[in-house]
Amino acid sequence: MLRINDLAYSVAGRPLLEGASVTVPSGHKVGIVGRNGTGKTTLFRLIRGELTPDAGEISLPERARVGGVAQEAKADDRTLVETVLSHDTERAALMAEAETATDPGRIADVQARLTDIDAWSAEARAATILAGLGFDEAAQVRRTRDFSGGWRMRVALAGVLFSAPDLLLLDEPTNYLDLEGALWLEQYLAGYPHTVLIISHDRGLLNRAVGHILHLEDKRLTLYTGGYDTFARTRAERRAVQAAEAAKQEVRRAHLQSFVDRFKAKASKAKQAQSRVKMLERMETIRAPEDAARTVFTFPEPEQLAPPILRMEGASVGYDGPPVLRRLDLRIDQDDRIALLGRNGEGKSTLSKALVGELQAAEGRRHASSKLRIGYFAQHQVDALHLDETPLDHLRRERPDEAPAKLRARLATFGLGADHAEVEVGRLSGGQKARLSLLLGTLDAPHLLILDEPTNHLDIESREALVEALTAYSGAVVLVSHDMHLLSLVADRLWLVKGGRVAPYEGDLESYRGELLGREDRSGRPEKKKEKSKPSRERILELRAEVRRCEERVAKIEAMRDKLAKKLADPGMYADDKVGELEVWNRKYAEVNEAADRAEALWMAAAEKLERAEA
């Protein structure tokens, strides 16, 4: 059991925790949430004993082992399996002693202990964890130094999971995972035999892998039962009650004060007035909850282009060797919202680079609208920011002729206010750096946004703001993300990257999740077939939003078709000197008709899904 009692801690005179108390029973899975900068990571460091609290105490059972991922695995010549096995220090020490021990009694003791801790199955367990986090058999026997920092973070995560501490502390573990790895981790943590505290902004993880939410707000800790959605509803209800009580008290206070003001000078009412003064003094103030500053993203609006804005026909793309992806026949219209699905290494990043134009097609062709502008966001772009420069410096480089006031206004549209504009990037949080990179990638009002893991380091409020911005954005979006909540709310088309091909995925995200997990429980047995249950309210709202987006898409294409029809109805278009131009407009009209047919088919499919869900 973890007990935190009256904990206080300050950084540079700024209190992060004051009178914070909570008790977490053994075996509980707890998600820790709170806005960036409230002290969640600091709380972990206090629990691990790396920091000393200003007041209060943290207690754990005697001999309890605390584990977490502090840094990436060391780049050395050990294989990945050897690196993971080394995290079980008792096993490593016993195995080393078994090689050198000469005393028969001690040899027997060592062998008995190795049997007790199931040392002989350790390699198989390590390999299973590594496979779940995206390392195939070939990768597991490669040297750790062969992998980049992000992949070594996965190795470090595999190591701490393998060591199975009594208290597992995980700080944003999905930031270095793809969708498949994140889903595997959800399932693994749900069956973890000990206590887990996990800082995360991934709503899917917080709904499926934990049974409690620990909220850090106003320097205090509050424990809620249930996953994130339950927490959000409960907290909203509490805030509504608190606001109502504060309003009632304000009315009562005003009434008492009015009596005092009216009668304090009258001798006949002096006692009653004095009594009410005392009542006012004794009244404990109920404060209305303060709303935090709202995070925003505002993408600039591009002009409309005739569909398709991008097409790949029979294209094969790759690097120096054989093509990674072959025979690509893809089409993107400006109102598309596409999620790229596929296991790690199948080529999602390769496809993104091919769409951007960074990779040239070895065969076939990539045809883009002559006016097409593409915005591309990938995590490596965050790492490429100049740490010794300010956000304002970055914008000045891109827009040297713009006035400083306009540059500051641009920063504000991505949640970077006046207090961040002239702070060195090296001192910004991960979420603030991500917002700056997103701003830089969308300065030119792109018609197509390609986002590769855009939510890493963004808190839940920022992720919700990103969903709103992408929903309102009038350009096309191609998404790669491990955040299923984001994908479910933004994407209305799914492309599966698998076996060197890219094709539409006919199922939905839930069916893809089930496919990835193999519908097996933790023992490896197929999951029992569940009775069909009524879709959740959130799922129905998602379907309604999808129908609405489809309706808007059809309306936009119809408007574009009407404009082209008027153009083609002009007799002047049929003059002898307009033959070439007429051919272009006829081709555009045919493409818009094709887009209209496809949009109507998607609309009908979405409406049928909604009808089945509401039945």
C-alpha cells in the first residue's frame, strides 16, 4: 500500500504540492492526470526518493521494490534480450554465481532459488515482452547500440516490465510506442499483478488499463474510482455542485450584509445586526471552481482545390533496396480524414514521405495539384528546433517581413501566449515544443496535413483542442497515431499498410484493435464471445459526427460541381481556340462526379452504421 500524507513540495519558491494526501491500496492500477506543469513527474521523483519533500511523508511496505523508466537503455554490445534480462538483478547475480560456485551446499541453494524465481523461463518472458513492444525475433538478438534513442526507450520499458516491481511507475510510456505497442501495453498493464501508477494523456489507456484516476490539481491529490471517462463526468458534476453552492452562498452573504448595512446604526436593531456580522465572519467561503486557460489550435484555412488534390498511380516507393511499398493506387480529396493503420515496420512513415514528395516513386507516378501545399509534422521535427532560440525567433526566420505583433498573434493561435513567445525553446515543455512545430508546419495554410504522432507530449486538454481544430480544418488530414481516441473522432477513412501494399480497411477501429490483440486473454486462450451490447453514448455521438461530416462533404462537392457545370454551360468555352481548355474542364468535371459518387457512398454507409447503432 502506498500512503502519501500531507505532502508539500516547492520548486524555486513555487509550490507544486501542499497538504496532498492519498492512499493507494496494493494491486490498484491508477492513472495520474493533471495539466502539464502541475507536478506529476515531480510526484514520481518524490515517491522514488530522488527528491526530499518540504513536509509530509510517503510510506511504502518494507522491502517494496519501486521501478520505472528513468532513461533509455544504455547503448552497448549486449543484445536486447540480454539487456532486458539484466533488469532482474537477483536472477543475474544468481546466474553469475552458479557459474563460479564450488561449495556443494551453496550450489544447491542457488539452484533452488533459481527454480523458485522461475529463472529458466526468463528468456521466453523477456522475448514475449519485447515482441509486444515491436521487436521481432531478429531485432531481439541485435546489439542495443544498433537502435536509436526512441527504440532504446522501448527496451528500457521492456526491462522494467520484465523486472515486475511491486510499485510500477510509468511516465507517458506510450510516447515512444506505435498504435500496436500501445494496445499491447494496455492489455499487459490490465493484467499486471502489482500496483501501477501511470502518468498518461492517452484516454484509451486511461479507460481500459486502470481502475482509478488520481487527479493533481490546485496542489492537491484526489482519487476517483473508474477510468478517465467516469472521472471526467464525476469531476464535472462536482464542479457544477460547487459552483451552485458558491452562488447560493454569495446570495446569502449579500442578504446578511444588506441587513447589517441597513440597521447597524439603529439601536433597536443593533443586536440583530451584530449577530449577522458574526455570522458573516464565521461563514467559510465556498469558492467557485476556476476554469483553466483553454488550450487552442487554429489552423489557417486554405483555398479550395478541385478533387483529387493528390493521386498515386501504380507507384512503388522505397529507399536504396527493393521497394517498401508497391503498386500504390491512392487518391486524396481535400475533405478526406485518413488514418494510417499497420504494424510497426510495415511502411506507414514511408507512405507519409511518399505523399509529401520526399521519396520519389521508382515506378508509376505521383500526381499532385499544381497549387497543392502540404504541411508535414513528425516527432523528429520537434527535436530539430533550435533550443537556444525563442518561438518568436523561429517565426521571424520563416516570416522576416511580418510585424512582431502579428508573429505573436500567430503564436497565440497555437496556445503559446506572451509568457512563452520570448522563452528559449530549451526551457519549454514537450507539449509547448510540439505546438510550436505544428505552427511552423502549417504557416502556409496547407491543403493537406500529414501528422505523424502529433499528440506526443500533449496533455488531454491540448489533445481535445487538436481534435476540435482538425474537425474545423477545411484541408485533408492523414494521421499516424497511437491515440485511438483521436483517430476515432477525426478519421473517417482507414488505410491499412500491410505486406508492401496500402488498401482501404473495411472494418472500424474497434475491429482493428481486436484483430491486433488476437481476441485472446492473457493466458493465450481465445476470448469468449460476448453478447451483443448496445453501443455507448460516445460511440453514437462519434457516428453522428461522421454522418454530419459526410453530409458536409457531399454539400461541398455538389457546390463545386455546380460551379463547373456553369463553366461548361458557357457557349464561349466551345470556341475553336478553347479546345485544350475545354478538355481540362471536362476532365475536372468527371473527377468531381467521381468524388461525388464516392462521397455519397460514404454518407450512406455512415448513415447505415448510425441507424444500426441507434436501433
